[in-house]
Amino acid sequence: MTFPLDNLLSLDPVAVLLVTTTIVVFVVPIFILFPPVPVDTEDVLGQTHSKLGLESSTTALPHRINEQVGLSPNEARIRSLWVYPVKSCKGIELSKSKVLPTGLEHDRLYTFAALSDSPGEDDDNVWRFQTQRQLPLLANVTVDIWVPDVNKTSRALGRPKEGFLVLKFPWTDDGWRRTLQRFTAKLSRGWSAIPQKEFILPLEFPSAEEQNRQGYGYADVKVWKEVVKALDMSKEIPPELARYLGVKGKLGLFRMDPAVKQREVYRCAARKETLGYQPIVDFQDAYPLHLLSLQSISALESVVQKDENMDYLDPRRFRANIIVSGSKPYDEDAWKTIRCVPRDDEHGDICDFNVSCRTVRCKLPNVNPDDGVRHKAEPDHALRHHRNVDLGAPKHGCLGVQMVPIFPNAEGADVNELSLIIAVGMSIEVLERGEHVYIPQ
Ligand SMILES: *[C@@H]1O[C@H](CO)[C@@H](O)[C@H](O)[C@H]1NC(C)=O
Ligand SMILES: *[C@@H]1O[C@H](CO)[C@@H](O)[C@H](O)[C@H]1NC(C)=O
Ligand SMILES: CC(=O)N[C@H]1CO[C@H](CO)[C@@H](O)[C@@H]1O
């Protein structure tokens, strides 16, 4: 008995050529008509929408922090802008953005949450917000924003008005599907691609109609010590995500209703009497905006104990909205009011901000933003030893500052109407300096 392969090998070259030609002529067109790669959401969205933000290859951040040496000091500028539409997932880098009372537009719209499944806890049956502190692999979940593009119309789809978030995480099924998924990932996205699972979420807050249709309800979510009523959109999460992240109980997904101003900001923030409106946040930690300086990161990097798991300090670990460069290291510690001024040839508004307090750090920056692996010590160790600088937060390290936007004519205006445009390249003037003392929650 001979195997079919032996048969083939014993064929003469002409026969082999014939078989090959047959395969090429008949099979290749079938592959073109019915590709083995499923059409993904982004191919469809791309017909009517555009993706917001910069590709990672065109980031304005230096790849190694010492690359920025050479920037003239005393000329602080906005280097890079970031939003994180889903809390603790990957961010999106922008070259300009709207500033709203809640911070940058599209920032921290959603949060994941977990339902405590340990009976006996005083507040079980309350969802608790989840971040990379509990689920470091959230760092591997990418988020893209797709907005309708006025220059695109599709005959089949018309001109949709809604924007979408597309979330993706690494995922391969078990068994025979594994090989197929690896193959199609490489076929569609290149040799280094790994299989992913994706799901989509609305960019706008769902209307009452939409909520009914989808069966969304409201539930209590605990964010630090606050309990807020948020829209429960957990049914949009594919079950694989909880397994990927290593969640044992239930995984939930929540969105804050913008019509109900629930998380007004007090503590260190300027008040309505000075600002004309009371600052407010969505799922930001505590204040609308977080500013970081590359010079400060560089200074901190020089005291971080580096090893093979951390050979440089990536600014993305700190999840700021506004990253500046050109100021003296830690100069922002004493900023009280700043002004961002557009260069003549640029669009954008003069944007003023009140600095509320320094950013008191937790251990979240120990998670590597590239792979979700948590470093055992740094930069937490360096922060606690070298950046214990705030009398209001003893034993803690601080880096960066928290801010609230100042809107001209905010007095008496509708908060939903307030907005300014901020852009990369704006220069920063410090209008007011002073001492900060943190007020804990
Ligand atoms: C649409 O096209 C016009 C003309 O080409 C261009 O100036 C504009 O920036 C485009 N708008 C968007 C949103 O891409
Ligand atoms: C997280 O993402 C990185 C980079 O894409 C990848 O190398 C790593 O395997 C991922 N980790 C997991 C557990 O999926
Ligand atoms: C701390 C503080 O409130 N600083 C400034 C905030 O902005 C207003 C102007 O809008 C200043 O008057 C405050 O001094």
C-alpha cells in the first residue's frame, strides 16, 4: 500500500505542474470571493467612519525618555494628548481634543466592574469598579474610537450619525479552531499578529429608546468610596473577556449618565464661586484632567532601579491626559493656574486650568502598558522614596497634577455647552504658583 503523498512524489514534473495549475486556477478565485478571513467590524465601519487618533508608530512621545534631551528648557509645551474611553484599557493619542467640564472629550466614558462574590462583606451585591490594579491584563485591551466621516457615504449604509468604540483583546479558542484562528490572524494582519476577539460599544450615551431595546438597566457602582447609579451595559461583553482577564465572579460594564451630574468634584478643586460651575467627572479617578511632565518622568527614571523587566520608564504607565515637555523637572508641583496658548498658525483656544492638587500615586504604574505584566517593585518604590513630597499624603509618592478647566463665561451657562479646543504644540504659561496640600478622600 502506498500513501497518497508517495503517489504525488512519484508523479512526473508535468503532472505536478498540471495539479498545481488546477489548484491555482480554481481555488485562488474562491479564496478571493470567499476569503477565509472573516470580514471584521472595522472593514465595515471604515466605509462610513474614520478612526480617531494617532497610530502608535506616529506617537509624539519619545520611545526612550532620554531622547527628549535637547528640548530647550523654560519653553513648556503640550507634547501629547491622551484619552482612555474605557477606564484602565489602552489609551488613544490625539493631536487635538475638546476640553469639557468632565475633562477631555471621550475620556473615561466606561468602566469595568466586578460583583463581589464573597458573602459576608458589608456591601456585597454592589459592583466595584475595576482597574489594572486588580486586572493588569486590561492593559492588553485596545480601544478605538470611530466617528462618522462627512466625506464618506456608503450606498448600502447611508450616512450613520452614531460613533462607536471597538474593543479588542487577545483570544484563541481551544481545539481545532486555535490553528485556524492563528492562521487567519496572520493572513489578515501580518506575521506577528495574534488572534483577537472584538466587540463594539456606542460612543454616545444610549437614548431611552435604545436602553429599552437593549434591555439596559441602572445599577449601583462603587468608585473608590463613592456609589453612583450607572447604566449597566454588561450584556455587551463577550464571556471570553472575563476569562481572559481572570475574573472569577461576574464582570460588568458601566456607563455614567451625562444628564445626571453625579460625581461633582470638591476636595482640592476650585469651587463654583471661582469657576462659574462646579467641576464634575465621569469615571476619572477624582478630577477631570491629569497632567504629566516628561522632564519629571526623566528625573524619576534616574532613581528607578532598572532591571530586565523595566529598562526605562514609559510615560504611558501614568495614564495622563496632557503630557508636557520643556519645563523643569517637578516644576508642575507648584503650579496653581496655567494657560495653554495656541501658536499663531494653529487652531485651538486659549485654555486655562486650575491645578487642584498633585497626583498621589497608587501601584498601577507598575503594570507595563505594553503587555499587562506587573513589575514587582518599580516605579512604586522610587515614587515612595523620592516623591514623598506632599504633607497631605504622607508615605505616598506624587507625580503629575490634577486639574479642572476654566471656561470663560461659565457663569450662568449650561454646563453641557462649555467646551474649548486644546492641541499639541500649545505653549504653557504658569499664571499662578503656590503650595499644594492634598486632601484625601
Ligand atoms: C473632507 O474633505 C475635505 C476636502 O478634501 C477636507 O478639507 C476635510 O478635512 C475632510 N473632512 C474630514 C472630516 O476628513
Ligand atoms: C499582552 O499583549 C502583549 C503585546 O501584544 C502580548 O505579547 C502578550 O502575550 C499579551 N498577554 C496576554 C496574556 O495575552
Ligand atoms: C486655586 C484657584 O482657585 N486658583 C485660581 C483658579 O482660577 C481663578 C480664575 O478663574 C483664579 O482666580 C484662582 O486664583
